[in-house]
Amino acid sequence: MPRLSDTMEEGTLIEWLVADGATVALGEVIARIESDKADMPLEAWAEGTIRLLADPGMTLPVGARLAWIGDDGPPVAPVGPDSSRGERQAEPSAAAPAAPAGAAGASAAGRPRAKVSPLARRLAAEHGIDLSTLAGTGPGRRITREDVERSVAERAASSSTPDAGTRVDRDGSGPEPAAAAGGSSVVALSRVQQTIARRMAESRATVPDFEVEIDVELGPAAALRESIAAIDGAVKPSVNDMIVRACALALRRYPRLNGSHRDEALVLHDDVNVGVAVAVPDALLVPVVTHADRRSLAEITTETRRLSDRARRGELTAAELSGGTFTVSNLGMFGVFAVTSIINRPQAAILGVGAIREEVRRRDGELVDVSLCRLRLACDHRVVYGAEAAEFLSYVASLLERPLALLV
């Protein structure tokens, strides 16, 4: 199992794209892996005959063997029809003592317990499902994630009937009210969704964050966009591209905003790598524009479009999702005026971007129409102090209100 992100500890094998015993070429995409950030392709690390050692649906730690490529064959016995690939290294040796009655290897009746994929075991524990009541439908009657999800759905349906009365808590400790009329459904979270939930909860619980915000007048930026669009062959930047460029220049000037807190120390990163949040079905991905401070506005525009397209097609690689030092999260396209974003640890800050709104303001004694956008910056107070955060945000605003500076 390869490490596909900085924070990945285990991954789920979604599917094999080659058959057992096939000949593969170096760099050929042979499988899809679900990491803690996204579904990613797995490329062959050598050429030759491949022997598949793990089953789709299995969740394995980083470093676990998934397959063997080579004409000499894997250093394990051939996979039998009733064996479960990928668990062979975890099986006890013949000399190991027998497990006591009631241990994990046997059921209460003394018969061997059915094999269970790690993901299915975790889902069952989360939803209070007794694995001994399930019939596995996977290879070798293995209990899979789908088996557990089916049981969860069936339990939810039965508990929502009008005469259900009361039902037992997950831990069996006592009754709780029956589901309301009309029922409810239980949807198991994907690994990406679980990771997002866990990391956001950890960030809220452990990062002493604070926020500063400013309204930016984007009339000049809009005029510059139209001027660029009128040039033959020019790539018209979005407002978000201009914000990413402005942040990259500001991060070079205020390096603490480009830092992180680690082991009671402040880490100042040499590279300015700006993550751009992209909404995909049922998840949020943050591909990274690397060396954003060294890229022109046109280069940033081209790169953000490329990354966004790959994110929506599910084609992002581990490298494209790693190494971010700052994040921009723009929800303005949905009409919200302000966004309070959660810091993406271990980064020190994240910028939330709201919608452009039209207002009337007094300027030099006259009322004028202006286009305003609210920028809200969330910072880790262990790394950044209020005054520096305010200066950073004011500098970003000045660049956007005098956008020719973004072309330098």
C-alpha cells in the first residue's frame, strides 16, 4: 500500500484494473486506491507478470503488500480458492497456540469465524452490527463493506415502521425512541469523508484560531479581467485566480502566514504552495498550486483550471494534493457573502472568499456604486498574531484593488 498523501496511514483497494497473471508495463495504471484524501490511480512500479495478493474492498496499512510483479512469482504460497488475499501475512503459524474459546478467531459456538474486511469490521463497530449475524458475499464468503451497509439499511428500515415502539441502543444498554414516521436512512461515509470529518474535528479542537475580515472593492479587478480577455490568445483569469495570485505575493511578504506549528516550534516554509478548495460530489478536495509566488497570473489561471478539471474527474495524484502551505476556499459562486473556513492543519491560515455584491458608498462627498467581496482570514494564533494577520489581509486587498501589481 503506497503512501499517497502526507497524512495517509492506511488505504482501501477499490478495484484492480488488471487480471491476476497479466503482464503489466512500468507506469501502467493497475488499480484504484482510496486514500484519506481522494481516489487515486496506482501505477505499476515494475514490468512483468503480476500476482494479485489483496482483494478489492480491503483496507490495509501503508506498506502492506498488494501485489507482486515479477516472473519469479511472489514469496508466498499460491492463492487458493478459499483464501483471502492480503491477509496471508497476518495468519498465525502452525506452531502458534490455539486461540481460547470466544477469541477473535472463533465464534461463540466454537466454529471458525468468517473472514471480515477491515473496513467492514470498522463499519460494523460504528453501527453496532453483530458480525456473527451476517452472511458474507465476498470471496471465500468474506464479509465486505456492502454486507454491513446492507444490514445497516435493513435495520434502519425495520426500526422506522409505525409499530416499532422502542429500539435498543447500539451498545445494547437500553431503549431509545423509535424513528419518526417516514423513517430515515443510514449512509456510510467513504474513507475521504471520514478523513475530512476527523481532520476538521481535530482542527476545531486543537487549533486556537481567530479571524479577521475585510471588504475588497473588485471593480478594478473586473476591468482588468475584461482587458485581458480582449487580447487574442490570452487566458482570462477568474476572480479566484487573482485572489490566489494576490495571496501568493502576500505570503512571500508575510512568511508566518506561510508557516505551521509543529512540536512546539514554528516552521517557515520556503515554498509558497497555495491549495484551492474544489467541491466534488460528497467531498471536498484541495489540489495545490505549487510555487504560486513564482507563477504569473496566466500560469496560475491555467494550473487552477487543470487541477479543478482533474479533481472533478477523480484523476488527481498524490503529488497534486500534497505540500500545501496555505488554502483559499471560495464559496462566492453560491451567493454567500462571507465564509468562515476551518484551518487545514498543519497550515497556519485559510482564506474564505464570499460573493461579489453591489453596494452604494460615499466617496469624496458623492455616492458611487461599488462591487465588494468579503475576505475572511482564519489563523492559528500559535503561529500568527492579530496585527500581522490584519496587515496580510490589507496587503491582499491592496493588490486586488490595484490589480496591475498582479501582472508584475
